[in-house]
Amino acid sequence: MSQDNLLVLRCSECSEKNYYTYKNKKKLGQFKLEMNKHCSRCGKHTVHKEGKMKK
């Protein structure tokens, strides 16, 4: 996998960077990824949204 497809998932409540993942840009390029994940800072399951990677 190339670094171009790497993205970060941020907690929607506290904006903590918790997860790194890949996305198929051919199929899901125009959509923002949202997942329900556990946030270690909040201590509960929250919606994590796709954020920008700093290069």
C-alpha cells in the first residue's frame, strides 16, 4: 500500500487522532469515511471521521 491512501480517523467529540487506515480511492474517493470506534480519551464509543494527514 502506498502512503497516498493512508488516512487518519479523528474522534468527532474530542478531535483526538486514534486510528490510521486505508481507503480505496477508486470506489470511495468522493465520500468521507465515518466509523463508530472506541476513543481512549473519551472512554466511550463515538463516531470517528476521516481527517487530513500532515505531510
